[in-house]
Amino acid sequence: MSQLLPYLGVSLLLLVVSALWARQLFLTRKTRIELIVPQKREPTSGSTASHGDLGERIFDLVDWDFVSRNVPSEIQQMFLRERTILAISWLRRTRTRVSLLMRAHVAAVGQIADLHLATELKLALNYLVVLTLCNLLIAWIWARGPMRTRKMVGQTLRTVAWLRGAFEQLMARVSAET
Amino acid sequence: MSLGVKNVEIEPAIRDLRNRTLARLPGDVSRLVYLASSRDLNTGRYSHDGLAFHFSENVACKAMAACHAEIFNRLVYCSLEELIEELRSYISSTAERPGDVLESWKHLGSYRVTIPSECDEMAAEIFLSNVKVALAILQTRQESAFQDGQFAWRYRSHGR
């Protein structure tokens, strides 16, 4: 019986956390915080991606469409090699930036009086999703090249935008309370 | 052609630079090369006598840095096809033979000095990579045009 005690303890803890989360979701429904997701900017004429979205620029298919139709195969290979290097560099940078943001958030979170557990859990979950997506993408790009990963990149960009909005909102709350 | 720079002090200098100097150059690559070559590589400061005379040395330097960053950004976000066209336009505006310019840019990496001092590291990586590919494409086109020309010349010679 004593061997089961740790498992029971962990189960009880999970149950309490789930109950608290459900309660928080229910309570925050009325005063729900809309997370700020940066609005997509209109691309300027003649450009392939909107200014500021370097990730979109790297994974944009316009260049590949042009290269695959108009240039010899050795230059196509060169283009793919170059984009692979850029894509991996961008993903590593995104991963580092998100990790730095999360560290800053963890350091600042102690100053928030009315901590929203649901938001925190969602944030933590999305953080893990971004890290996993970045690592998966790096492996995938090494194996298949950057042009076949556009869908996953789109998901990563959306999650990063969500995280950025959530962090911005939380930071605004921290500075408002201090 | 919005800069996003709200500095009232440098806005007239930027307008002056755009209208009097940059508008006369054929394309963004030419403008980028011009602005980069107006910069002292040791200090990173830009110099433009006319602009400094009308405004001040500091304002002229800031205006040139702002225009440099703006043009660089446009080139980072333009498509590879547009970049090739820009490079082609720049190369044909020089008095040198296109093959020599391409060779020099490729081997010396002259385009590396055209990057503004204060720019995103990733943007610089994208620019360098795109220019590298664009130069390779232009060189291939140039070689095939040369071969076609030689073939046509031989064909005409044998025909006679």
C-alpha cells in the first residue's frame, strides 16, 4: 500500500491543478484577456514578404518558383543549399529569442498579483510547442530542404506571434503593477 | 517611400538626398553602392559635402544612414527575380565589362561592404545569400549569351 502513495500523491496533485485550471477558465470567461496577436501587414508592392517578417521572406515560394523554372539545376541546388542555411539560422535564432522571452517572463511573473493560471499554462504549452516545432523543422529541413516545410513554418510563425502577443500583454501587466 | 523615421531634423535632408542624388541613380543596387561608398569604413560615418553644407555634417550623416537602411531593406524583401534585374541594371550602368564586374563581385565579395552598419543580422545573411545566388544566375546567363554570340558569329563566318 505504501508503494502506491507517491502515485496517489501525483494523481491528486494533477487533479487539483486541473480543477484549478477549469475554475480559472470558468472565472476568466467573463473578463477574458484577448491576447494581442500582431496584425499581418500588407506586403509592399514588388516585395515577396511583408517588411519585418524575415521568416516569411526565407520560406517564400516565389523565389523557388522562379529558380525552378528559369535556372540550370546546379544553381537550383545552390539556391536550396543557401536557403537551407538561412532557414536553420532563422529557426535557431527564433528558438533562442523565445527562450530568452520565456526566461524574462518567468523572472517577472513573481510580480503579478492576479496570476491567470489558464494563461500561464497556455503560455507554457505554446512555448513547448514552439521549441518542438523549431527542433522538428531544423531536422526536417536538413532532411528534405526548406521548400517543403512551408506549412510547418506557417504554424511556427503563428505560434511565435501568439507567444509574442501573450508576453507583451503579461509584461504590460507587470509594469502596470510595479 | 516611407521611412518610418519621425525625426523632424533629418526629414528635409532625407528628401533632399532622395530628390537630388538618389533619384538620378539607376535602381536600388546603384543607390546602395553609392551610399555604402560614401561611408568611411573606419568610422562608419557617411559624408556628403552638398548635404552637409545645406544642413550639417551630423544631419547629413544621419539622413544617409536612414536612406541606406531603407534601400537595403527594400532589397532584402524584393524577390530574387527583381534583385537580378537590379544587379543587371547596376552592372550595365558601370563603364566596365559585365563579365569583369560579375567576376569581381563574386570573388572579392565586394557586395559585403554594402550592408548598413545598423541592420538585422538575419537580414544581412538573407541579402548576402540572395546576392550570391543572383550573381551566379547572371554569370550563367552572361556565359550562355557569350556562347550564343560566338556560335552565331561562327555560323555567320562559315556561311560566308
